[in-house]
Amino acid sequence: MFNLFGEKPRADPGAIARVKGWAADLFNVPADATVMVTELRCAEDGCPDVETVIAVLGGRGPTRSHKVPKPAANVTREDVAALGPATPASDP
């Protein structure tokens, strides 16, 4: 059941910062690019309750993104390292 009027659970800021740092390091993000890490919630069948999205904006080319099927607090450096090259955000 959805709580339409209550406060949404918030992602752990420390976990978001850790994942962002790992992504910047492991993806060799240039200084003129931005790494954005967010948690998305999904209520559809077959998708995780919460996934972490890592996006690299600007720098050398188009916006690129990855999804990790768990909350940021549970994402490890190894999870980020295993992502490989990011896919363009516009890809399905």
C-alpha cells in the first residue's frame, strides 16, 4: 500500500556519497563531469523495491547511467566496479 500523504523514506546521505565517490574513481570521471546517485522506488511486479541509479553527466560525451538493484546503503565498491562501461541514458 502507498502512503500518498506521508513522508517518503530518504536515502542514506553517507551511502550516496560513498557510491558517488566509487563511481567517480572507478569510471575515471573527468573534473568537468558530474556524478549523480539516486534511489528509485518501484511497485511494479518484477522490479526491485529500491534500485540505485548512477549517472555521469557532462564531460566526454552523453549522459551515461547504471542501475544497481538494491538500496545505496547495500551497494558495495565491487558492485560499482562490476558495472563496466555505463550505457547511454537514452537506451532502453
